[in-house]
Amino acid sequence: MSKEEVSTSEVCSAPPTPRQATPPVSAPPSQMHSPAPHRSPLRAMVTPIASPVRKAVASIAAITTIHDPRDAWLPITASQSGNSYYAAFHSLSSGIGFQALVLPVAFASLGWTWAIVCLTVAFAWQLYTLRLLVNLHEPVAGGIRYSRYMHLATTVFGERWGKILALVPTMYLSAGICTVLIIVGGSSMKILFSIACDPASCSARQLTTVEWYVVFMCVAVVLSQLPNLNSIAGVSLVAGTAAVGYCTMIWVVSVAKGRVAGASHDPVKPPSDVDRMLAVLNGLGIIAFAFRGHNLVLEIQGTMPSTLKHPSHVPMWKGVKFAYVVVALCLYPVAIGGFWAYGGLVPANGMLSALYKFHSEDVSPVVVGLATLLVIVNCLTTFQIYAMPVFDHMEAGYVHRKNRPCPWWMRVAFRASFGGINLLIAVALPFLSELAGLTGAISLPVTLAYPCFMWLAIMKPRKGSKMWCLNWALGYLGIVLSLALTVGNLWGLVNTGLHVKFFKTE
């Protein structure tokens, strides 16, 4: 028999066993709504053995890992050419920002010792859960990739409970932070204009706060037209650099000018024990709010290529480690230096307001203007990465219905409408930036609790092992802490009153 005949016979013959399919490179968006167990995940808190988390584990083995070509049409997974540098840029942009400037307010409620202890514990805890998410993105080398937080949540908790437990906090984080960025960025634009053009000597018309919100939103919407998450890596680098810049400038100037007259470093002593407890809960909520970005970890890792030889978790973790070293070098000096300089006199809005209040006369307008400009740049660029999951969700609805890529004009309409909705919320709720404690309490499970339950469901550690006990304990503690902080902050708002007016931006 000739070689050609042998080759032909080999091609035509069927193999005795089916060959393994080529591993997919990303998680199909069509599986974001895959069926899952219908038992309530709340029972996991009472009976771990019969938990829905365990039932979800059994269903994971049945998931067919078929690559969906529609992944290439969605913003998060459209490009998978990321690397450790891109991961560092995105992680730094999502991990540091204006929320760091509010940390001295938590110190005023907790005092030196407890504030530093709580900040350190929270930093270590969120870094641990971040590591869990990095490993859960592709739990089996060459297997399914969870490139969206909601995909992982619905796989573990089920379709119904996944949406209830994770959709609201993650969308609240993305849309809520974008709204706060409009408020902070627009207000900073107004301040910068007043510094550059003094109303007493400048004839130019001063815009209202709402008009500055509109200016900020227009610039943010223009920047948001970049097509996918990988394409905004440079924007994230600018965001992280600007955040590091203004955090460093503000705490250095505050410390260099010395303590403010009348500043006390003793914890604020409310008139009653109830008020004292509410102040402590608010301080813990502010610390929780300082650590954000876990709802973006899986999305960032989804922009990286992954193979059996070079899994994506290796470059991702390298980038995350670098980013969070920088985050720590920003958070601790801002918190400690800010509380040392202002003590209990630090305003509820944080150190940026303290700089304007106490040092507007004795600090060069150039320094104050530069810090304000960096805040504006950071708000504009950070807006992009936090809005990207919402853009992906909006476009996924069109792609799944029409089975074709989203046209450019519809993409523009989606992103402009998202900006417009956030603008309306910012105008209606201009006090939203003052609710840092409540925001941190509501979003805390996404950061500190859910990753532990997800790891238990997918990795299936041996019952009674150290990792089994550790993750159950941290998961329970995160849920209880979130409930306590949410109730405490809401109670504080009802008890003391929120002295603001709706649609009142002045």
C-alpha cells in the first residue's frame, strides 16, 4: 500500500475514542445566564453541607466550554492582547482615587490605634480575596474563563440569587462611582476656574455647578468612545498617575503646613453611646469604601491571552502586586498625614475640602490649582474603567438578540445615554459623595465575602481543612459586617438627619 493510500485511510477512519476539543480562550457571554441550582444560597449560611454552593459545584462539571465567537463583539473581551503592565495600569486606576482622601474622617471616628489596625486588616483581607478572584478567573488551565464578575456569581449562586446578590452591588459600584466622579470632577472644575479666573478681577461669566457637571460629562462621554477595555490602558495609566500625584501633593502640603489650630487627635466623643457606635460604624464603612475595584478584576484579566503553558493568572498577579504596593504607599500617608494635620476638624468630604478650607490663603494658588487639575484628570479617566462593565452589559443585550456586532452609532447612543442618566442622578443627589460609609457598606460583600464563597464552590477544598475554615469564616464575617455597617449607617442618617436638599448643587 502506498503512503498516499495509508494517509487516506487514516483520515477516513474514525478514532476509537472521541478526541478532546480545543480549549476555549474565554468564557462565552451566552453562558452568563446559564441554568444553575434553584435552592437559596442563604441556606449556605446555616447548613454548609447541604448548601447551594455545593450544588453549584456539581453543576459546574456539566458546563460545556464552547467558545462563543460573539465574545469578540463585546467591549471587555474584544481584545485579548493585555499583559502585566496593562493589568497594573487598570488595577491602579480602579484601586486608588478620591475615596482615599476621605480616610482621615474614619481616623477621626476610630482614633489612631483602631483606625490603623482596621485599615491594615482591611487591606490584607481585600488583597487575599483579590488573589482568590485572580485564581478563579480560570480555575482549570485550558478550561472555562470567567471574564465577568456576574458570570462567576450566577454560576455559583444560581441565576436568580446571583442577580440578587451580585448584580445590584456591582452595578451600584460602577454606576454609583461614575455619578460621584461627575460630582467631584464637576465641582473641581468650578474651583479650578475660580482659581484661574478670580471673580473679583475676571469678567468671564462664572458657570453654575450644574453647568460644570455638563461640561465634565461631555468630556467623559467623548473619552468613553474608545471601543474596548484594552484600548483604555493608556487612559488607566493617566488615571493612576494623576491619583498618586494629587494624593501625594495634598498630604505633603498638609503636613508641611503643620497642625491646624485646635486639631485634636482624640476620637470624636458623641453625646451618647448610640451616637458613638454609629460614628464607629461610619468609620468602618469609609475604610471599606477605600478598597474598590474587585468588581473589575475578572474583567481586567479577561483582556489577557491564556494558554496551558502561559496561564493568564501569572501576568495578572504580577500587575496586581505592583499596583497595590503603590496603593498602600498612597493610602497610609494620606490617612495618617491627613489626620495628623487636621485631626477631628477634617471635613466630611475629606482632605481636598480641608486643603481649600484651611490652606487656600497660605498655599500658592499654583499648588492648589495643580492638585485640583489632577483630581479632574483622575475623575475623567477613572470614569472610563468603571463604566466599561455597564457598556459591556448594554451591548451584550443587543448582541444576544440580534446575533451581530453592535453598530458604532448604537454604541455611541448607549454610552451617551449612560452618561446622561448619571448626570441626572448627580444633579438630583449632589450629596452622594458624602455617603462614603453607606457606599462602602453596601458594596463590601463584593470585595470581602463573595470571593470566599465562590472559591469554596469551585475549588472544593477538603471539609475541615485550613482553607475551608478560613474562607467560610471570612465569608460569614463579611456578610455580617456588611449588614451591620449598612444598618448602622442608615440608622445614623435617620437619627442625625442628612442636611442636604435634592436638586440643590450650590
